[in-house]
Amino acid sequence: MTSAIEINDLAKHFGEIKAVDGINFSVKKGEVLGFLGPNGAGKSTTMKMITGFLTPTQGSVSVCGYNVLEKPIAAKASIGYLPEGAPAYADMTPDSFLKFIADIRGFSGKAKKDAVISAAERARVMEVMFQPIETLSKGYKRRVGLAQAILHNPPVLIMDEPTDGLDPNQKYEVRTLINEMAQDKAIIISTHILEEVHALCTRNVVISRGKVEFDGTPFELEAMSRYHNAVVLTVNSIDNSALAKFVGNLDFVAETEVLSSGQGIRVFPKDGKHITINLSEKIREQGWEIASLYAENGRLDEVFRAITTKNTAGAK
Amino acid sequence: MNMRNIWFIMKREFNGYFATPVAYVFIIIFLLLAGFSTFYVGNFFARGEADLYPFFSMHPWLYVLLIPAISMRLWAEERKSGSIELLMTLPISVFEAVIGKFLAAWAFTGLALILNFPLWITVNYLGNPDNGVIFTGFLGSLLMAGGFLAIGSCISATTKNQVIAFVISLVVSLVFVLAGFGIVLDFFSSWAPQTLVNAISSFSFLTHFDAISKGVIDMRDMLYFAALITIWLFANALIVYARKAD
């Protein structure tokens, strides 16, 4: 067994609606899989099936070698799950709530105490341990949910929008926590915050309309962008349109555009290649003075839009 | 079936009653109504007998009204707050959750029932009652409460709305009580065959509780309540299993 999570041909239909429509992927220990997709793409539904909350219409999920349908208790024991919105028992305090979770997770005595304290410390909820959960801020509620999910140090961690609704500092803390745990766990986080792709993930799966549209590294995802390795160039000696004309004729350039701000031009390379060195040489050969020249990363939002809307254009 | 899990779920649920004023309000109302019905409706003093029959005979009616208030939150609240997703993704079985919650509600009802002990002291002070009969009465009342709770728990699992759970549980409970009531049976006995009348009557809480409350322990009455609780809780588990995510 190499993969901690194996998903085979998984589907969930609600009547006519195919919320999840035959998806396959797997997650290994040490991977943080960013599960991306627009709202309603089937991210939460998939996570609910992995954690055994929803029964799939077809296909199978195995977690740490346990089929979730056949061995639900063993599979659930190896999963830490933060459901969407981090539901908890509102009238309990984090202290009693986490103790309840520890009880159910099989801890007792000193081990139970240690597990609760450790989870509360890592999720940074120690200072609110004895306030009713319903009185806590959204950020604290989310972190109580997180503490609950990591309490038993599970080999598999599944988090549905763990940073949704948090302020930038809280997001940073949650991401730090996830990165700390990443090495010895298989983690799936769903998000539609694209900056988290780089901040957190070692791999991305993009789903749209219940189907996997992309499965690869964040770098590969970025490389799909038109802007990947595009160069923004500003030259003092010559006006932009003339520059664009000259650069456009170079053999390694696919296309150029004059920036609407008037601050130089953007050069799109052929086949997404690195062209900064070649380009600067050619400019210098002309005796022009380069004011600035830098390569762009891919634009995730553009890639995201391209991947998740490509079917809508063709459909009806 | 893991007893530890049942115990932890029961403990959490039981404490949950006391996290809000609901528990205290319920217990006070229960004691007031039990006392009122015993003395005024049941004519505790005028009967001149040292027993708690007037107290116990009112319980079916009290329970119809009050038990749905205890059972309505069991599952409806889990659904409404979304915590059912948390509960059902913990390494426990649906049956453990259903039984744990039911036992918590039952223990809570038992506590409310036991808090009527001043009445027991009173009757012992005033006369020489048969405490065996009184004990049987408590036991029977508790069993019957379990029946009402199982109905209420099952119905609570069908909705997110506690008010709906309350109202439907009340109506279903009422049907189970009234099935043995004279007026209902008279209505059927005028035209229906006697076997049907007996069948309807045998489904009634009243029929089975009346004997127990008088101190008569009949295995059939015990079995009736045990079977009733089992069937409703089984249905409860099926509903939770099939519709937990709805």
C-alpha cells in the first residue's frame, strides 16, 4: 500500500444531478493535496464521501487500506476531518468538546489530557478553553474544529476550507500549522483561495462539474497559464509600439502586447520557454537601454477560470 | 457495539441538557404538573389510600406533553447545527450514537421522576403504603417514558426543526396512549370485530401501564415496552443512516 487515500471512479448523484461524476485520484503520505474548484463543483461532496458521511452512488474510497464502506470504523479512526463551517457542539466549551472527542478517539487518563492540551496548543485555542463555543469568534471556532481534527494525530487529514473566513493573520497561523504537520500525513484541503496553492500544496486537483480537470503540481498548474514565463519589458530608447514590432519578429517570441498602463510591453514566448536571457541580448544588440525586464509567473486565477469554465462554453 | 462509545455519547448528551436552562425548566414544570395532577386531578387525599396510584395514573398524560420536549432536540439539533457530520465521521456506529442519545434522555427523565421523592416520603409519613407497589410503579413509569422517548427520538431524526419534532412526537404519542382509551375503544367496538378492538387496545400505553402502576408485573407488559423501544430505536438508526446528510 503506497497511497494513504485511494479514490476510484467515485460518483455521487442526487437525483438527476451528478454532483460528483466518476473521479479518480490518490494521495500519498507527505502530500498536501489542494482540492480546487468553483462553488458547487463537488469538493465538499467528495470529502464527505472520503470521510464516510455520504454513501457514494458508485466507486470506492480507501483510507490507509480500509475501504470506507466496508470498514467504516477503522477508516474513520485514521481520519481527522474538519467539515465545512467547522460544526461543533455550541453549548460545550472547547475543553469539554475536545475531551469528548478524545474519549471517542480512545484516549484515557494522562494520554487523554496530553492529547487535548497538545491539540489545543497547536490549534492555538488554549486561551478560550473554558468559554462556550457559541460565544467564540469565527476564527476561534474554526481553530476548535481544527484542534478536534488533529487531536488523535491522524495519518490522514481532510479539511474543507480550513481558512475560509479567517483574517490574514489567522490564515497564516493555520497554514503554518498545516505545513508543520505535512511531512508525516496525507492531507487534503479544499479551497477556492488560490494563494493557498503555493502557500500549502504540493499537488493540486481541480474539479469542475464533478469531474477532475487537472491533477498535478502547483508549478504545472501555473505553467498552463498564457502568462507563464511571459516577460514584461521596458526600454528607454524607443517607444513601445516600435519595440513591440521589433520583438514580435524574433524567432522565440509568439506574441507581444503593449501594456495598457503604457509602462512597456509584454512578450509571450513560444512554447512557454524561458526567454529573458535571449531577449535581453537581442535588445542590447540594438544598443537600447533596458529599464526593466522580468519574467512573470503563471496567473492561477486565469488558469482556474480556463479549466473550470471550458465545458460551459461547449455545453448548451 | 462498543459500550465505551455509548457511554461517552450518553454522557455528552446528558450534560448537554444542563448546559442550558432547559433542563431546570423541564424538571420544575414536570414536578409542578406531577404534583398538581396527583393532588387535584387524582384526588390524592380524598381517596384516603396510602399509595401513589393517583400520581402514576397521570403519567401517560404528562409524558405525552413533556417527553417530546426532551426528545425533540436529540437529532434535530445535530442536523440543524451540522454537528451530525462531525458525529457521524467519528469512529462510532450509528447504533452506538442512537442508543447513547436515547439513554441520555432516558436517564434525564429518570432523574426528573426520582425528584418526585417527596411524594413518596409524604405517603410513607401519612400511612403504610406497599413500597413494593410504588417501586413497580416507578419502574413501569420509567419503562413507559422510554417508549415515549424512543418514539420522540426517531421522529427527531427526521427533521432539522425541533418544533416540528415536538408536534409530531406529541401527536404520535397521543395516538399510542389513546388507543387504549374507553372512548376510542367504544368507537371501534360498535362495528369492528373484537379481535381488532383487542389488537388496538393491546398497542396502547395505557393498557400496559395500568397494570404495572398497580404493582402487577406482567412479563407481557415489560416485553411490550421493550419491543416498542427496540423497534422505534431501530427505525431511528435506519433513518439516521439513510438520511444523515439530507
